[in-house]
Amino acid sequence: MSLPYFTGMPQASEDPSVSQPKIKDNFDTINTALARNHIGLTESSNEGLHTVVQMEEQGSDPSALASFGALYTKTDKNLYYRDSSGNILQLTNDATAATTGSVTLGPILMQWAVYSAPSAITTVTFPTAFSGTPYNIQCTYTGAGGGVALRTNNLTSTNFQLICTAPTQIAWFAIGPV
């Protein structure tokens, strides 16, 4: 939707009464445009503050401007930050709340899965390797029945050992470096 806006109003040689309708249209256009995703200019002491931020999805990373950072989204549905030196930090990844998944929040990777564990020591491999040893892993018994003991061991950047006293289904959650 394009709003009417007249540039160069009023001209120095124009009588303001002649330009007045276009000047009024300009002010109305500014107020209407600013009211989108903002608190309106006449609504409260918080006028002009954002109510929501909408960004056009970029096909590629934008250029870096001297002394400015940029927060943007791309067509891959992720949020990024680019500093004035051109360093890019992917802040999110397109995760779903499925039984297996992952999400990246800056330098932190979180991933999870549901796993059918036998009554034995088994190695569970992370869908995505961490860049170092994970900070923490949690396992939760989700199967029917009871009396199952769970323990983890030998945590590495790519896997961990799961020790179960009986066959069961567990949900695991791991957090560590991207």
C-alpha cells in the first residue's frame, strides 16, 4: 500500500495557502505510516514507540555500515545480527517443537529428542554436534510403568552414554556451545 507524499513542499516561491492541502496530506501520511506498528503520535506519552517490529526478509546478508549494527531476518526464517565490522551472528534457527529438534540462541545450541532405550548401556548421538562438550544434559523417563533408573556417562560433543536398568522411552535435552 502506497500512501500519498509530496516531496519539496512548500516551494520557496509558493504561497503556503496554495500548498496547504498537500502539506496537510504529508502530515496525515506521516501520522498514518508511523501508526503502523507504533503507538500513535496523539495516543499517549509513549508515542512513537514500537508495538511490534516487522522486517522484510532479506535474500542475503546486508552490508555493514560504519558504527552501526544491523538486526535482520532472511528468507531462511532466522534472525541475525551484523556488527559494524561485518561479523554476522545467527541468533535463531528455524526450529519446531517436535519430538526431535534444536534451536540456536546466539552462541548456545539446545537440542532434544525422544529415545527408546534398551536395558543396557547405549550411546546416543546428538543430531548436531556441539563445538565442545555440552554444558548439561537432562534425561526424563517418559515410558509407562516404573522402577527404571537412568544415568548418563561419557558426555562428548557428539554423543553421550545412557544407562537404563530396564527398557523404556526417555526424553533428553542437551545445551552447549554452537
